[in-house]
Amino acid sequence: MTYLALVRHGETAWNRSGRFTGWADEALTAKGRQDARAAGAVLARSGIGWHEVHTSKLRRAVDTAAIALGELPGLCPRVVRDWRLNERHVGALEGGGHAEFAALHGRELVEQWRWGWDVRPPAVAADDPRQSRHRDGHPEAGEELPVGESLQDVVRRVGPWLDGAAPRLAAGANLVAVTHGTTLRALRLIIEGRTPEEMFTVRAGNGAVVLYALEAGALRLTPGPAPVG
């Protein structure tokens, strides 16, 4: 049997303080490194031989993957970085606090920006220093570089990644994708055939692991090994 594991990165300081992070390249906290080790222990305890680890290009996912790999026995899997696994681009909200924007725009709209299906955050300007950094860090995105995304946009972005992973899974490669909260929700929506309304309540914690088995050509959610810590 072949497996796919989805992992959310460990905690960052902006996660802890309730700030919109998006593509900002935040580092893990000490708790985030613990989250990563716990995720690695879950992957190790599964007894599955992992062949490839795919991560977003953002440091918190890359570092989570590196720490988690340290918990696995045997040879290190191949590591692939792909911008399509990045977190949802939060546009002009990047760096601002959830409570701060709720006071300015109302909590209902901010909740839609955070969890909704087709409501995009305010777009970031092309000449904004934040967007300039994203453009420099993701030249392969080209004209696809987002300026602010809804969950629906993220589903469109990660679908091609999942399509590319399908032949590897079919060939017997066990894959791990270390990604982000909204991106993980988007992948689950596609894989599990969930509705946007159902996905509103799916909010994985830092270091969470979701495990699928490939059965009769389809990925099936499995209970997986229990988390540690």
C-alpha cells in the first residue's frame, strides 16, 4: 500500500500572536520546533518508509521538514520544494493582527478573509516591499504570483501539485507534504471531496499530521498513528 501524509508546519511567533502571515518568511519558535519533532515522531511511528518530502518554499515549512526528518530512521527521503504548497497569500493583510483588522473592518469580514471560500483579502500593490520580496523569492511563479488569495484560489493552485504527485504515488512512492493551514485545508477539500462549508470547520493545529492510503486508485483518509507530546 502507498501513503500520502500532509503535515502543517510548527508554530511561529506570528501564529502565536494572531497575525496574518501568508507568504512572510517567519521562523519557528521553540514550541514550533517541538511541533516539528512531534510530527516526525508520528511519521516514524507509522512504520512507513517515506520516499519523498515535499515542502513549500517558506522557511517555517522547510525547517519543519528538516526537523521532522531527523526523527525518521534510515536514509533521508528526497526533499522537493514547491511554491504551490505555500500558504495562502494574504495580500495587504500580511503582518497585521486579526484583532486589529476586526476592529477596522468588522469581525465577520475578517473571519471570511481567514476561513471563507471565495472572499479574497485586499490585494497587495505590486511595488509594496512585501510583494517585491515574494516576487524575488518565487521567480518560478511568474505571472501566477498572487496578490491575495481566497481558499478557492489556493485549491486551484495546489491542484496541479496533487496531479503531479499522483503518478509518484501510483508508482509506489510514499510522500509527505509539509505545508500550511489553508493549503492543508485546500488539499483535504480536493482529496476528500469536502464542501467549502465543511472545510470552514477544518483547522489543523501546528504540527498536525493527516494520513492517506492509496486504495484502488483513490486516496482514503486513515486514522494513522496517534500524535505524541
